[in-house]
Amino acid sequence: MPSIPVVSANDSLLKVVACLERDGAVVVNDVIDRAVRDSILRELAPHLEIVDPDASINKAYEADGGTSDFYPGRTKRITALVARSETFRTFVTHPLMLAACDAILKPNCVHYQVHATAALKIGPGAREQVLHREEDPYQFFKVPRPHMIVASMWAITDFTEANGGTHIVPGSHLWPADRRARPDEVVAAEMPAGSVLLWMGGTLHGAGANRTDDWRYGVFLSYSLGWIRQEENQYVDVPYDIARTLSKEVRDLVGYKMHMGIGYCDVSVRSGRGEKR
């Protein structure tokens, strides 16, 4: 029976990276404490409260080339977390995430960037999500492709098999493109609140069905190579007026930094100074 390796936040970062490279995913326990979880709950509550969990975005996704049932119902979902949460910005710059990205992504780019963000409250009755890979939109790069994305799910509440803890197919990041997962190869990521699940961009995964009466709360954060287009349009979700208030580290990670000449702009349009960055 395949399994997702579990390590402690006190274990070496080299061990975390080794698990990612071998199994395609790893759970790291005790990464954020109760105070941090309470803080992000408080900061994102006003935005999540107004979301209708039964409002489907599948039609919009299908119209853009996706499948008609990709997003499960009974879910409250918001993005633009860099703009909305000061606490989330500490996730973006967390040493665990930067170490994983340095090891996995840096060999294929000068610098990496935030790819997508989301807060997800998965309600009772939410169905299982179709298995997919973060790198699916980049199919013009044939398998085996360079590592392009590192993704993570931060457990704000407990993740269990019953409440739909993220489904992972260990080792699938090493499979040929036409290999399909058998049911016995799919594993639910069970982890206590405060843990983080990391997985490779080529790893098959998807949300599990919530068969409990409780809501499961997680925060998604992914990074990508600095020379590909981000899944989430960070320049719209984190516009310049907000970006200029962030630390340089966060601003650079969001993508307000050139990558070997890609992504330049004329700052004088906004600042009145004739300079590029």
C-alpha cells in the first residue's frame, strides 16, 4: 500500500526535499501554531463569509478549456491571499517553502514566483475532485518535463480521510504521461492542524469527498518557475498599489521582478520616475 511520508518541522530540510523527490509528496507536522492559524482565520473571515458554497465556477472553467466538473461543490473558495492576509505573506516566505523551491525549481530558473493562492473551506457533502497535476496546463512540454511547480496545502483544521484530506498518488510524478492511477494507489493526506502537505507539480492529486458534518479548512500556495505564466494573475490580484506596500521579498516572489529580461515595465507610468524593474 503506498503512503505519504510524514516528517516533523524539526527534521532537516534535506529530508523534506528527499521525500518530495522520491515520493512526490510529503507531510510536515507542526509548521504553524494555533496563534498563526487563528490569525489567518481572522484575516480571511470577512472574505469567506460572503462566499456562496453552492455557487459553481465549473461553467467558467469549462469555457476556458477545462473540464465541466473540476471544482467540487459545497466549497467556499477565495484567492488573492497575498493582498488579503498579512499572515499569509509569512507562508509565502516560510523557510520550508523556500528551501523546497530552491532545491526543486531553482535548477530550471534564475528565480521562482508565487503561482497560485487560495483559501478553501470544504463543506459536508462536497464530492471528490478529479485527479490532476499542477503542471497539466503546460502540456506543450512533453513528459518527462523539467520540474515546474511546487505546491502546498496548509492545514488550518485537521485533515482526515473522512473529511476529504487531499488525495495524493505517491510516485506519480515519475510516471509516463499515459499511466493512470488505480484506486489502491490513491492515498488521503491525513494531518493535524498546523501541518503542511507539499507535492510536486507532476504529482496526481485532488480534493477528497467530505463525508463528515464538519468543514475542512485549508490554505493552498504554489510556486512556479519565474519564466512561465502564473496560474493566478498576481498583477491583478496583487495590483501595484498593494504590491508597493509589501516587503521586497514578498513583492519579488509575487512576480514584481524581471526574469532575464522577461516582465519589464516602465515604473514612471505610476511613480513619475523613468526606471524599469
